Amino acid sequence: FLSAQFHTLRRYARDVDVYIALSEETKRYYASSGFDPGKIRVIPNMFDPAMMDLANATPRTEHKGTKNIIYTGRLEVEKGLQVLIESLSIIDRKDIMLYLVGKGDYTERLKDLAVKLGVGDRVVFPGFLPQEEIARYYALADVFVHPALWPEPFARTLLESLAFNVPLVVSDKGPSSRILEEACLSFRSGDARDLAEKLETVLYDKVKANEMRAHGRIVLSRYSPDTILTKVEKLYKDVMAK
């Protein structure tokens, strides 16, 4: 599918003055596929002001006796959620709940896997939700997990998690760990045991989790709409001037 997309894009490449890539990794990927790296500018995603407003308006949900892991997004095989469910079965604790918010073609397979691994009662599938409802799950979360099996350019959910002051555990595929720096712990993509170890650290080491939250506020400040839109506006002016 991606090869077909690149083939179509390359047909129009001669007429394009500049491309925007969301990360340096994405730029290198396009360059290795035949696109002129001199035409590619890196401008990352910005955080959604509406989600930031929800974060400020939604109080942290206090919960006793449970630790809560959250993922939001599409429920598809390349997202690595099967690895996340397996990691939950590896951790020898019964006080952890996992919430997979979203929908996708892989949903029923994930439900079957959770039952097969003996954690069906601790994995919740709320389905596709509006932002106001998603905000409640962010407010409940002790950690957000981005377990992608492929190098996604720049997941917006990373910034949403930071907006709600939630520490993250992310796979080493793609730019996520370099975007988040000390606001996350990184695990080897596809390695459920490594993911389980990183989850236990965030969930049960309060000092570490609070350090990650503090750094998350610093990281988030780099992706404000004012900062990112200024870069986009400057790029448009430069291209029009030529």
C-alpha cells in the first residue's frame, strides 16, 4: 500500500516545490524512496487547543486499588496492541487495568487474545469516543502506551497525553522517544517482556513517574499552535517568494 502511494507521489514530484515531513525520520524515509531531500522541510505536529482546554477543565480522576494503562487510536495490527496485551499478561499483578480506546478491524482479534492470555477481565474496549469522553480516560490514566510496530511520523496522541500530564511508554520504532525525551520510557518494538518491565517502572516508581511528568510539560511547550503555525506560515511565504 505504501509503495503504491510513493509511486503515485513520485509522478507529481517534479511539480512540487516543497514537502512537509512531521519528523526527521519521515524525511529520511521519503529521501530513501527517491524524493529530493532538498525539497523536504521538517515541521512537526502541534497540540490541539481544544484537547488542551479539555485537559485544563477535566480534573484528575482519583482511583484506589488500581493502576490504569491507556491507549487511544485505531485498533489495527500495525499498532502493536497485541504486544501490549501480552505484556499485561506477563506482569504478575492483578491491580492493572488496560483501556484500549478506539475502533478498528483488529478489535475482535484483540479481545480473543486478551481472553486467551487470561487478562480478558482487565482489558476494556470503550470503542470510538468523542474528545470529551476520551478526556475522561486520559484523566484516569497512570501511563499512556504507544506500542507501534511501524515508524509512525508523529502520533498526535503523544501530545494529548502530555497535555493531561500522563507519562508515556513508547516503542523504539519511529521518532516517538526522540520527540518525548525524558517524558517517556522506550521499549524494543514487539518485545512484550521489555514493555512489561518499562510499564512496571512507570506504574510503581512514583519518583520516576513524577520526573517524566515534569519533563513532559517542557516538551509540550515546544509544540504550541503559535510556534508550529509560525513555521508553516514562514514556509508558505518562502515558497511564494520563489
